Amino acid sequence: MSILAGFHVEGNDYLILRAFTAKILQLPEEKIKVDPIDPSGRGWAFILNSVSNALHRFYGQCAQFAVIGVDNDGNIDLDANDLTEDPSHPRHSNHPDQRVAECRYCQLEDVVTKVRPRLSWLPKKPGHTWPILIAVPVELIETWLLLCQGNLDAQKKPRSIQKQQLYGKPTPTRDDIENVAIPLIRSMTPDDVAALANASPSFRDFHDQLINNQTAICGPTDCW
């Protein structure tokens, strides 16, 4: 039986996150049936305000889990500026156990915490344990892919050049994702996954959320 997953992400990033999810959980991609939401507006505030409705939809459809994803969007050359992050786009791993107001990951955590008590009408999916995963690639999902290619400096470079490095263009099409990104993920070995988790704190966080919720994600699908 398929595993229904709700993805609230920008554009076609759900295809990449689905492929990573399947690779991490060692599942066939086709086993993960996706209900994707690409917010109809743009801008961080719009996306943040649309998360609650998305989670209600995924939960009401008896999804096994939900993924809320957005790029971190920092755009500073860290080497050139002798920085560890773009100050206007804090990296969640740089402030463990501390909430930072400008951090996108922290803001998403706040929304999820507020929504959970309202997810209560499915007897077999209590809202307080239903898997809601947060994916905030640093600085963008292409960084993970560049690291897979061996570009170990990707996390230090401006996001504005990373899509160009990966796809040869500033804005990839769905075909680019299906012909470049997805085959790259499918070719990863368990050692490659472990190496990426070691190289990228943001990927390690997503990886660990999946592993920690694997039993619930792959468990019984009946809501009633």
C-alpha cells in the first residue's frame, strides 16, 4: 500500500524531497504518493501564513506524514565576508537549543506547535505524535545536491550562483529536476547519504527527523 505524504514546498522541490525521503527510508519512490502544495503567492510571510491550512489538509486526508519545506535563502559569500551565516537568514544549526526570531526553521516550529492541538479528529492519528517534518535546506535545496556532487564549498557560496552551478541556468524547469537532480539522488549509496548528513547540518536534521519517525511513517495507514 502507498504511503501518502503531504509536501508544502515551493515549486517542484517536492520531487527532490520525495526522492531524498525514499532514499533515506530505503523505500521505492513509487511507494510514496505525494499530495503537494506549492503556495500560490510568494514571499516568506505568505508561505509562513499558509502552513496551518496545509497541515489541516494533509492531516484530514490521512497522510502518513507531512513535510514543510522552504529554502533558507541566505545570499552572502561567507568566505569573502568572513561569516558563518547570512545575518538576515540565520542557520538553525548555528543556534542549537535557542530560538532565534529571524530563523525560518524556528518560525516553522512555532507554527507546527500551535497547529498540533487542533489536529485531533482522527482517532488513529493523534496530532501530538503525527509526523510533521521541517525541511529548511541551507541555503537552498540545490546545496544538498552540489554537496552530493562533491562541491564541498557549496554551503559557503551565495545562493544566486548555486542553481547555475548545478543546472547551468538560474531557474530550473521540471525537466531539469527530473533529469539532473533526481538521478543524482537515486544514484546515492548509503555511504553517500551518511557523507551528506555529515557535511550538511540541515540535511542531517531532515535525515534524523525521517529516521526518528520511520515507524509511524511506514506503519498502519488506517485513520479510523
